[in-house]
Amino acid sequence: MNTATKSNYKKGFVPYAVAALLVSLIGGFTAVLGPAFVADIGIDYSNTTWISLALAMSTAACAPILGKLGDVLGRRTTLLLGILIFTAGNALTAVATSLAFMLAARFIVGIGTAAISPVVMAYIVTEYPPEETGKGFAVYMLISSGAVVIGPTCGGLIMNAAGWRVMMWVCVTLCAAVFFICMFMIKKTAFQKRKLTDFDRIGSVLVLIFFSLLLCVPSFGQNIGWGSVQFISVAAVAAVSLLCLIFVERKAGNPIFNGTFMARKAFILPVIILFLTQGLMQANMTNVIVFVRYTQPDNVIISSFAISIMYIGMSLGSVIIGPMADKKEPRTVLTFSLLLTGIGCGIMYFFTEGSSVAIFAAALGILGVGLGGNATIFMKVALSGLSNEVAGSGTGTYGLFRDISAPFGVAVFVPLFTNGVTSRMAEAVAGGASEGAATLLAAVSSIKTLTIFELGCVAAGIVAVRMLPRIHQKN
């Protein structure tokens, strides 16, 4: 490839990178939104879960649908439409006056995110040469994780100075600026003249229903009760919609899910490893915060420092480890990054009631480096071989599984820790220990159990990595 061609595809990626930065930066800004909103309207803090879930539901469920639309509408149209929807959702968030209003607004924000992200990944898959895709995804991951590092701090400062509604209007202003940047920088192409024919509308509705409910099932079970009527009803509707989706997709002439693409080992195995490992990111952030609250309730700021270091680690992992898969066999590099993930988890086994910020930072920082490398290589392997015609649906499908892996990781690992603390506290108190001593013993014991469980998942992920097909690309 000559220098001019290299320059063209890298220059062409700039507006897509700006769009990815927008999504990540505003995601960081609004990390502080939920607690501020529920306090403002005077409802319980537990409702922050539903605000986050509304965004996660539409982001995940709409990704394959809008990715499919991107294949026929063109990248430029889909990206601009996604930014407009994203802007509208944030504007509605700024004027929300009730929980129902806020949930609808965040759901709309998720739809915009689901339109933007697959387009950015599709550009890397189709425009970057195969030996450079690792670098492309590394830049994408660096933008995503780097923006999250500074987003909450910036959002918190604006919110403290002027309130959460002003913070949201700042987000809307950023959206408008990015819309005009992308509109002027991305040129129109003949690709946009394609017509929307035989679009799988029924499949789209069923995808939206099933994957939205799938994310609700763990929350309904944990918050309302696994035997409650609400949980059983949601689980039943999800099961029925899945069966209908399978039937409809088999009959559809142009299905939402590309069966040939999804049936490859290069897709199935990365998705399995994704669920086994990447969910640890959100779960361990939450668990470290909870562990510190149990053991050092007057010093909770140290967990915030550790989490910031974790995001810095993710940024480093994405730009240092990720591109190595362009030059070396991805299985080898991925095994190394998973070992780092395991080391980060393993350090948690040595947490005590008096642990310093150094050990928390070491655990989450090393974990972050591993996760940053993992995420970059997963995209390279799972999306390898995609053609222009199915790039949008392929990246959207992968995005769906990527986006639901973290909520499911949280649903498994956080209750494993917190429920363990509760049961061990009861046992210690029954044995004659004071409540304070019982809390410390239970927290330390439960974090050790969690560590063993997570290391087992990482080991299973490494086994799955060794089963991946070879996709070595020469420079």
C-alpha cells in the first residue's frame, strides 16, 4: 500500500473517531447523572439501576438492527442519523421531570449509540488494510476508554457548579458540534443510493424485545425476587420472543443476523471469551467499591483512585497490546492479555481490611491493561473477513454481544460477592463475633471466594483462545 492510500484511510477515519469520542465522552459525563437525578426528584437511589438499564437495553438490542440498516443506507447517512437521535435523547434527558420520562430519554440515547458504534467499527473493518485493523481498533479502544477517564470528572465539576441539567445541555452542545463536523468531513458516496428492500422488520422487533428483556431478567430476579410474578412474566416473554426470533430468522430472506458470519469459530469463541472475561471489568469496579465500603467506610475515595487507574490501564492495553496482534499470531497475544487479566484478578486474593490504595490500584490497573488488550483483539478476530455488504450487520451483531457481556458479568459477580458477605456475616454473628468484626471477616473471605471463581473463568477463556483459528496477518 502506498503512502497516499495510507494517508487517505487514516484521514477518512477522523470524523468517525470524533463520533466515537462523543459517545464515550458523554457516557463519562453522564456516569454521575443517575444519583443526581433521583436525588433531585426525591426518589430512592435504587432507581439509578433502571436509568442505566434503559440505556444498556437500547444500545445492545438496537445495534444489529441499525448495523443492518447501515449496510443499505450507507455509513454517512447512518452516522448522521445516529448523532441526531443521540442529540435528541440527551436534550430530552436535560428536561426530564419524572423517572418514566428519564427512562424514555436514556432509551433514545441508546438508540443513537447503537447507530454510531457499528458504523465506526465497520469503517475500520472495510477501509483499513487487514494488517492494520489491530491498530485501528486500538485507536478506537483508546478513544473509548480514555474519554471515560476524564468524562466523570468533567461532568462532576459542571454538575457541582451549575447542576445536572446544565451538564446535559453542555452534552447537547457537543453533539451539535460533532454533527456538523461529520456532515462536512464525510463525503457523500454512491453507496448511499442503495434501496431498503426485504428488510427483516419482524425480526427487528423480536430482536429488540428479546435482548431488551434479556438484560432485565437478572435485575428483576435480584431486585424483585426470582419467584415473583414479575420475574416469571419477563422470563416467559423473553423465552417466547427468542423462539419466535429463531423461527422468523430461518424464514427471512434478508435476516438481521447473518448465520454464516455468526457460525464461524472466529466469531463464536471470541463471544464466549468475552462473556467469561470482559464482564469482570464492571463487576470488579463495583466489587472493589463495595469491599472498601465494608472495610474502610471512612476512606472510600481510595476506590475512586483505583478505578481511574483501571481505565488508564485499559487505554494502555488497547494501544500497546492490541496492535501486537497485527504482527504476531492473535491467539498468542490474546493468551498474554488474558494472563494479565488473571493476575489483576488474583491480586484481589490478597486484599485485607486494611489494604492501601496501592494494592487496589495494582489489581484494577493490571486488570485494565489485560481487558484493554482483550477487547481490541476480540474485535480483530471476530470481525475478520467481513465484506462491505455485511460490515454493518456484522459489527452490529458483535456490538450487541459486547454490550450485554458487562451487564451479565455484573449480574453474576456482584451478587456472588455481596450475597457471600451477607451469609458470612450472619454466620460470624451467630458464632459470637461482633457486628463490626463479622463485617470485616465476611468481606475478606468473600473477596477471596470471588477471586477463585474469576480465575476459573479466565482459565476457561484461555482454553477457548487456544481453539481459535489462526488468522495471522503479515505486514
